[in-house]
Amino acid sequence: MDTVHFDKKTRTALLAAVLPDRPEEREAAAAWMALTGGAVRALGAYLFHHVHVEEIRAELPLAKEGAIGLLSDCGFRMNETVRRESVWQNGVKEPADMAVLAWRNPGE
């Protein structure tokens, strides 16, 4: 993960990370799911049990279906879709539709 931003008032963590889409090759896709999914689950367990956050949020472009599916498998649920007006894509500022996912602390 690149960074995690915390909102102490709402006890929420926002993941700021680059999750590439799943590779097309079957073997590479299986390895990608195992490694990335394990890292997301471990980070979630740490944030829920040691930092005591109530929710972890992630924002991804809607086109990143593989990454959205991976986060869903880890416990994230689709919260909403938003349009961001200044997302950098290929060095150009363009509007983009983003999926906002949330993972609630299972212990609360």
C-alpha cells in the first residue's frame, strides 16, 4: 500500500494505493489475487484490531474491475460512485467515475 490516511474523528482509514487490475494470464492472476488479497487482509486486521478504526475506505476508478473484485473478496462493499473532476490519468487531467468501497470493522 502506498499510504493510509486517518480521520480520528470518525475513526476511518482511507487507503491510498495503486492496485493494478488482475493480469489476463490465469497463473499470474492467481498469484496476484493471493499476494494482493493477503496484503489487504493483513492491513485490515491490523487497522481493526490494533488501531481500532471503525471503517476502511478505498476509492478506485470504475474501470478497475479486477481491483474492485479483489477488495470485495476481502470484505469491502460498494458504498457509492462519485465523479472526480481532476484525476490524473496518463498525465492528463480528466473527470473519472470512481467506486467508493467501505470495509466495516467486523467486531463492531
